[in-house]
Amino acid sequence: MKADIGIKVFGEDLAELRARADEIATVIRKIPGAQDVEVEQVDEVPVLQIIIDRDAISRLGVSVDDIQELIKVGLGGEPVGQIIEGDKRFALTVNLPDGVRNDIDQIRSIPVETPEGGSVPLSSVARIETVMAPAQISREMGKRRVVVQANVRGTDIGTFVNAAQLAIHDSVKLKEGYYITWGGQFENLQRASNRLLLVVPLALALIFGLLFSTFGSLRQAVLIFTGVPLAITGGIVGLYLRGMPFSITAGIGFIALSGVAVLNGVVMVSAINRLRSESGLSVAAAVREGALQRLRPVLMTALVAALGFIPMALNTGIGAEVQRPLATVVIGGIVSATLLTLVVLPALYTWFERDSALTPSR
């Protein structure tokens, strides 16, 4: 389903399904952001119905198969060979002329042979009439269904669906045996969100584990990891200032942002530790000297990442709905993470390591 939202109404009675689908479409159209709201076409169309009179054919000694074969060949056609023209092949089909097949009166007059050698009109052994029937009957999981499709503009799909579900619950009453499911791109969003709930904690846990294995200190691992919440805060502020909702691509941006924030923290803390170990400086002196030494590398890392994402953040062409949230999160988070690395992290290092000592290297 290519629409952003697909509301599937399941049940047995097509008329009831269509009525409830029309109600849902009316409710959806009133919700801000709804565009291109359509109901699956299940309108009735005229069809030819032929019902065999079994009592009549039994009196005449004609079988049901004979009648069905006559109808199949006369109206549907029966391939009897091929016509070859060079490399092209065409099926040779036998059927009644179009003038007969399109005229119900002439169909009623089609002769049916009897075992005695005579014939009777088709109308004498079958009821032939034009009736109204659904243009199509869609099924899913063994149940009939009608789909209401809609696209979302000017708001995020999650917010729209929450509002739509509440409005439908209040306005549309379903009979027993009828129910609604939600599909379309929203279904993909739900699956991606569930995966993100697993991937993000796993990525953060891996980052923390690598920090601990690198520095061999739980305290310093926690110190560097404090850059992640502040970086995420900057990404959230960036989305808010640009009026963008949270999306899957924004979530991916937060993962990338966490890596950049931790990288800058590792650069800063490694430099301070080296100064304390090699030069025997006090914590305060090592923090000042390390911050000055790593000012330029940290700023270069932040600027390269931020400037590289600016074209994506300003994109308005194809793919902008994916690129802009990702770039906005990264740029906003890098700004706050850089402030943390240059200002907050040195202060936190002084407080965290005030009672600890590193052995000078030999």
C-alpha cells in the first residue's frame, strides 16, 4: 500500500463495510493534515447472471455440464487452434458473435440440444437476468475488507494517526464481527520504531562499553558519556526550532550524534590524562592545558561535521523529508556537544577527578 495511511475495515456485508468506510473517510477529512482521502471502489456494476433450472433440465434429460459448456463456449470462447503469421502466434477461438453475446434477448434464445434430437431455448432451462454486483471483493486473512487511504501533509504520521484513531473511536460505531486495522506507510513506521527502540539502547550500551574498555575507569567512562544527553538535547532543540516532528531518520541522526559527542569527549579526556601522567600536572592545571591544546581539534571536528550537513538541512528537493530531520539533529546536537566538550566537560573532569591521581609515565 503506497498511501501514508491505510485504514482497513473488515467484515462480511459489503454494504455495511462501504457505509463504515464512508463514515471513516468523512471523519479523516476533518483532521488537519489529511490529503487525498479515498475509499476503495466497491460500487455495484451490472452483470449477467444465469441460474440453471435443475428441475427443467432433469425433465428434458439435459445435464448441468452441458448447459455450462454451452455458456462457456458461446459467451466466453473456446480456443481450438493457433494462427501463425511469421514469428507471431494468435489463438483461434470459437464463440458466438458480439451481437448475440451483448444482447440478453438473443442469449435467452440460444438453442440447447436435448437427447431426443430436438432443442429448446436457453431461457426454458435457466433464469437469465442482469443484476447488480460489486465491482470487486477484496479479502485479507480470509475476511472481506474495504480500505480507506489517505496521505499526510503538514504534520507527522504518528500525531495524525493518534488523532484519527481517537476521532474514529468516538464517531464510528462498528457492529459485532467488524473491526479496523491500520496499514500503509504508518505500518512501516511502527515496525521501524520498534526496531529503533532496540537499536538505540544497544548502540549507547556499546559506546559506553568501549569507553570503559578504553580508559579502564567507570568514572571517566561516565564523564565522557555525559556528552550524549547534552548532544541529544541540542538535536531536540534543533527539531523544535525548525518545527519538525521526530522521525526515524531523526532517530538515526541521534545515534550518529552520540558518536560525534563521545569522540570529542575522548579527545579531550585523553589529552588531560596524558598531561597528568607524563608531566605530573595537577588536575586543575592539566584541565586548563588540555582544554587549550584540544580547542582547535574539537572545533575542527565539530565544524567539519556541521558544515557537511548544512546542504542536507536546507534541501527542499527529492528526499528532503529524509535528509532534513537527520541533518537538523546532527547540526543542533554538534553545537551543544561542542559547548559541553569545551566548557562543561573540563569542569566536570575537575570535579570527578579531584581526589584521584595518575601515575606519571616513565
